[in-house]
Amino acid sequence: MATASFRVREAQLPQDLPAIQGFILELQRFEHAFEPNRRLDPSVAADYFGDLQKKVRDTNGVVLIAEDDGGHAIGWAAAHESEEDIYVVPEQRRIGYIAELFVVQEKRGLGAGRSLIGACEAWARRQGLSIITLGVLPKNTRAFAVYESSGYDPYAVLLRKYLR
């Protein structure tokens, strides 16, 4: 694997907002190729980030930016606390959730994604959380492989059927 120099820091809003919204749109376009329910309209990034920002704020979450040596944002992640259902034992109900993780195409494979994962895990530990989860579309095989190689195991599978 090639090495690159970058750093992960907490997002600074509103300065990082254009980059974050750009990352959201890029991911929507990427996922739309194999998951056609993804919105591609111009307002999706603002709509989604508004909802996510509220969750992050309400649950002591974090929004992170990965940037290169020139200070250009190359990726982002967002994590927040979540609560498992009542059927989960009490000591494992309060968990961290990595809601977003994205690295621009030309910087993938250089370690920025793993660094963002590590920063989300460090945030979760600071919150006193012992479990962190994330979601991935099964057709996003590269991301799935990165998460598995970072120690994430499948936990639950959500199945879907369109009733047309």
C-alpha cells in the first residue's frame, strides 16, 4: 500500500460544510450505481447533513475531516451515540455508530479511511462506549472489505423486498 501524509481533525463549521456536502453528493452518486433509491437532487446533501448534524449534536457525536498536507479535505466521517433495542442486555445497549465515512476516489487505499475509523473508535472510547457499529451496502465490496479488515464483523442483515 502506498503511503500518504494526511491528518484527521474535527470538522470546523461552517468552513468545512462545502467539502462535507460535496462528499455526501459523491457518495450518493457512487451508491446510486447499485442502489437506485439514492437521491441525486441538489438539496440532498444539505437535507441529510442537517439531520445528521442534529443527531451528532444531541448525542455528543463527532464530525471528522481527513485532509492532505495542503489542507485540502479528502474525506470525512461522522459518529454518534445510539441505543440498541430493549432485548439487548443493558450493558451493551449504549453504542457508538459510524453514520458516515467517505474518502475521495483518488485518495482511497492510502490509509485515510482507516484513520477516520480509528478516530471514530477513539471518540467512542472517550464517551465510555465499548461497542461501535456501522452500516455498509453489501454491493459496496471495497468498503465492506476495509471494515472487515479493521475488525468489524457482520452483526445483522436487513433484507428487503420491493412489492410492485
